[in-house]
Amino acid sequence: MTSSKKTHPNRPVSFPHSLAALVAACFATVAMASEEPRTERDDLFGEPVSKKASSGSGIKGFTQFEAARTTASPEHWSKLRSRTEFGSSGALGDGLKWKLGARFDYDFAYGINDYYPAEVRQNQRTNFELRENYLDFSSGNWDFRLGKQHVVWGEMVGLFFADVVSARDLREFILPEFDQMRTPQWAARAEYFNDDLHAEILWIPVASYDNIGKPGSDFYPYQPVPSGFNVRYTPELRPEHNADNMNYGLRLSTLKNGWDVSGFYYRSSDISQTFYRNYEALTNTFVYQAKHDRIHQYGGTISKDFGDVVLKAEGVYTRGRNFTTLDFTDSDGVVRQNTLDWAAGLDFTLPAETRFNAQVFQRQFMNHDSHIIPDKNENGYSLLLNSKYFANWEAQALFISSMNRSDWLFRPKLAWNFQRNWRWVLGADVFHGPQTGMFGRYDSMDRLYSEVRYSF
């Protein structure tokens, strides 16, 4: 069958007048804030001491309603989701601590109309998942965590680089907040602390992988098909649960003279999908199937606080990952490429509760194949500005762009904490670029969105 992808010619986004004025005000004022810098050594696995579990901590979490209206023709509701996430933590005595958490979603957008295919509606209408569920205990200089947990080895603004362990829910691309996107892994983790040395050993017997949804969804990563051919996507093939597909890694870090430096090695079945391709001559159809390559990753991070300016950088060398080739005579549609991804950024604290962040990033293909879509060196940058005003208002925006081509994502956002524990958000996600670009492939998915959250 033919692809169900919905496209339209590149064009300016047309907003209703009042919303356009609001978005323009956001753009004129600011651009999107990054998350607060993590202090890894504050506590076990980077969790601040003030948040440590204790007996009788009760149930905490949030409930929120999220709405998104995609502006492409035909306009449609792409999200009307109610989400509740809750959890509790406590102590069992003798240094043994626990945490339990879960999330439930229901999206009315996939129940009120038939805009999306049935498989997409079934996949995205309801969702229940366990969040972090683990036990902590200590012995001397060693701390241990067993169970479903987040493992964050790097964190830049807007994109993932050294954050290679946690899987992600990519059914909304990279648009949600990172802590909402990440999927915890079932893992055993041991950490050793001795003065400024921090060593971490990680074992994941049964891995989680990126959730890309189903063909026909707004942000499904469609693959290239030449004109005149049909295309079909078969179900994703995930690695079997056996010893050959277990993930493991080692990370070392130190803090010297204000420089926080880390290095790691991670062996895994890739959390990201690679689409392998076959050709069926009888039906003139290219058949794609998502699989997970077995890869090696070597990486590191560095950060330094210079007062009002914070430097952060990270990089990852990946060996063993395959990429889609435009050589349609290739037997499986992929070629193996070793890559180096790196990013460096400066975060500035400015007067009037304003912050500005600028980043540059690059992916280098060490053995570049001329038939893949990316150039040998794919360069990009991001700009971000955040400002708080009137005590409970915050305006933000984020701009991420390729330097190789006109391919970008612009994200203005306005937030209002109108009551204690209540937050309202209004924003827009605007894509532009060619169909082969990271952002341009979603050029027809521009959207306005709003969220209301109550935290408890």
C-alpha cells in the first residue's frame, strides 16, 4: 500500500489573530528555558538531598490536561490528553529506601474522530506505565539502586547527546519536557564515592526502547521512497530477552577546581530504531522494518561554573549503528556508519531574572557514505532565552537550526503560575525545512498547544 504520510507545501503558519499576537509577544520578549543544572554529587544518582525519601512521605505527583491543535490542512485536534502521574517514597529502616510511581494517560483526540488510522488511535488513546520503582541501599562507600529507574548521563538544551541510556517516548518527537519523555530502565546500578572520585556501574538485563508510535501518527519517522513505488511498514522487531542483548556500562567522574568531568562506556542494543528495507517486486513495494542495532558508545561530559556563565559540553562516539541509504538497490537499505556527536553551550545569567543559552552541535560521520541523507559533517546551533516577570509569569522560546540547510524548529511558550500548585502554559511548535531534514520532515505538523497542571 502507499504511505499514509500527510504533507503540504512549505508555507507560513496561519494563526488566529489573537493567538498570533500572543505568540509574537512571546517571540519579542524571550526564548525557551533549559532545565536547572544538575548537581550529580548532591546525592545518590544526582537526586538532591532535600528530595530524599523518608518514612511517611505520602503520595506526590501531578494531573494535567494538554490540548494541541495542528494547523495543517485539514486542521485537527492532535492532542486532548489527560495525564496523571503519582508516586510515593519511604524508608524501611537500616538504610533501605524505596520509591514507587506510575502514570496514566487518556487522549480524547483519538476517540472523538477518525482522522487517524485505527492502529494509531489504539496506540495513543490510552497509556498506563510504571515510572520509577526501585530500592536504594548503601554499604560503606557504595550506593546501590535496583529496579526501574532513570539514568541521565548528559543533559543539553533541546536535544539528546550523552543522554544515551534512558529510552524516550518520541510519539511527540522531542517536544515534551525531557523528564516527561524519558522512559525508565529496569536496571541494577552501583555507585562508588571516594573524595572527588565517583564511579558508576550499570547493568540493564531487560531494556526499554524508544516509542515511535505507529505509521499514520503525526511524528512517525517515515523513510524515503522513490516516486512511483509503494511502501509498507511491518511491526518493529525488538531484541530478544537474552544474555546477548543485555546492556551494561561504566561511568567515571570527578570534580576538580570547579571542573566537573566524566567519561563513560556503554554497550547496548540501541534505544533508537534503524529502518531496514526490502523490496517486493510483485507489488512494487518497499517494505521497512524498525530494528535495533547492537552498538558501542564512548562519551564524556564537562561543565564549569564561571559565576554568571556556565560552560557545558558533551560528546559521544558511536560504533555499529546503521543509517538509511538512498541507494535503492542496496539489499537491506542501510549502511554502517561510525559517528561522533558533540555539543557545547554557554548559559548566561542576566539581570531581571533572565537567562540566555547558546549552543553549537555537530554530528561527524567518520566513514561517510555518499548515499546517506546527512552530510559528512552535520552542524547546528540553538538559541534560548528565558525571562520571569510579575512574580508568576514566565515567557520562553527555543530556536534550533541546522547550519547545512534551511531546517529549523521554533518553540515560543508562555507560562502562568496562577495559583499555588497550578500552572497554565500556552505555546506553539513551528517546523520548517525540506522533507529530508530533521525538522522539515514535520513541516505539516505545526501546532498550537496549551496545558493546565495541578501538582500535589
